[in-house]
Amino acid sequence: MDQNTTLGPGDEVHQTTHAPDRRHASEDFVRRPQSDMILLTAGLLLLAYLLGEVLLLVFAAVLLAVGLDGAARAIAARLPVSRGWALVGVALGVAAVILGALSLSAARLVQQFQELRNTLVDSVEAVQAWLSEQGATALIEELDDGDGGLAGSVGDLAGHAMTFGMSAVGGVASAIILIVLTMFLAANPALYRGGLVRLVPPGRRAMAQDTLSALAHALRWWFLGQLASMVLLGITVGLGLLAMGIELWFALGVLTALLTFIPFLGPLIATVPIVAVGFAEGTQTGLIVLIGYIVIQNIEGNVLVPMIQQKAVDLAPALLISVQVLLSIVFGVVGLMLAAPLTIVAMVAVQKIWVEHTLGEKIT
């Protein structure tokens, strides 16, 4: 048809009736991948929720394996031994330390935890008595609302904590699975890493290798930083309380070390029993304990942790606390304990896969 030819009415109608069909077809083509991706994401989230306990157990094994592998590589680089023998030495050393500590102090630790529970209950009753003397009867009634009052609730909470601890100790099957998975992963990490990379299309395997290397580096240094924090705070708090003549120094030191594994929230939770026991010994002792713990915590948080996090990932406190609360609601204590390394995995994956390899922005 000539370019100067004017289209007739029929031709105009013919074009206007087919243009919407082509437009709707293209919109459906664009929407289908989006809807499929939404359904796939929802399905994966549902599957992760249903298999949450199993996935968390596997992730805990991966985290421990990364730590053992890092220690073995560091020893092999400095001593004339192979990585395999270094890994055997690290595993045996860790097992010896744990078994030795349990054999020497398990009974004493259980006894001191029971005494700690009684001390916390007595502290709550003392607070209630002081409030009653001040005339805060309405507040006392609210605190006493329920069976046993606030002191009974604290006792029940401590009892539940002891029951949970005994259940954790009795969970032999989960512990054995965790140990076996950790050793297999640490013994030959290249096997499992190569399997993951082969699941990725050939054109993206370099990105997958880079991301996995960054994840291993970040998790290794985070794990090292948490262990250093646990040892520093546990020993410092325990020895400080021992120097002040507090009988429950050992239990409080161990409790502080264990809770320090949980960033931000763990040391705050540890403050409650430490300060309660300090004030049970006297007002002056309680103030000294409180000030000393604040000083130790600030040194750990402002000196040691930043030095380690320079080689790992600097976690934003608000983000981490939000993830901790969410995972603790969904998966309980285990989710709270693993919230920080899971957040690190998510942050490193986003930085590597999306920011660097997709957007092309290099993160310094």
C-alpha cells in the first residue's frame, strides 16, 4: 500500500480491534512470571516453616563445621601438619575441654543454678515487700494476680528453664545428628560446596563460588568473635564475682558466657540474674556489680566485637533484634540463638548476588 494512501474506516476498525488483544497478551506474559515467582516464594517459605527444626539443625551443623574448618586451616598454615590431622586435633581438643569441664563441674553447676533460682525468687519477694511498705497496693495486687504471684511466676519460669535444659541434655539423638553432620561437613567441605555450585547454571557458577566464599568468611569470623566474647565475659564476670565473695560466681559466669552467644539480647538478659544476686548480697555490692558489668560489657561491645566484625559483617542492631524476635516467636530458643548467623547469610547473599553481581556496584 502507498504511504500516502488514506486508510479507510474498515482498516481503522481492523487495527483498533486487534491492538488491545496484543497488549493484553503481552501483559499476561509479564504477569505470569511474577505470579509464578510469588507462588514459588510462598511455597518455599511454607516449606521452610514446616521443616524449620530440621533446617535449623542443618544450619547449626554448617556453622560449627565452618568454625572447625577455619581453626583447622589456621593450624595447618602455621604448623607442619595437614589440614585433616589439624581438624582431628581441633575436634579432639574441643571434645576434651567439654567433657573435662562437665566431669569437673557439672554437679556444682546444677547446684548453683538451683541456688540461683531460689535467690531470684527471694529477690522478687523482697521487691514486693518493699512496694507494699511504700503503699503500692494496687501494683502488688496486679503482680500477685494469678497462682503464686510474681515470685511464683519467676519460680515457674526458672523451673521451665531447668526443664528445658534437662530436655536439651536428654536430646541425645539431636546432639548425635548435629555432631555427625558437623564432622562430615568439616571433613570435606569442598564436596558439598561443589555440589551446591553444580546446581547453578554454568554462567552463574563464578558468582555462586564468590558468594559461598564470602559466606564462609563472614560466618567464620562471626563465630570466632562470639567465642571470644563468650570467653571474655564469662571469665571476667565469674572472676569478678568470685573476688567480691559471691558464692554463685561459677553459675553466673557460665550463664553469662552462654547468653553472650546471642548478640545484643543475650548480655542484656544476663544482667538480670547478675544484678539480682549482687543486690541480694547488699545494696553496695549490687551497685558495684552493676557498674562493673556495664564497664565489662562496654569494653567487649566497643573494642573486641568491632575488631572481629571488621572481617565479618557489621550487623545493624535494629535489624538483628527484629530478626531475633521474629525467629524466637516462630522457632523458639533455637531460632533466637541462630538469628544472628542467619541474618549474616541473608545480608552477604544480598550484597553478593544482587548488589555486586546484578547491579554491578562493588561493596567496600
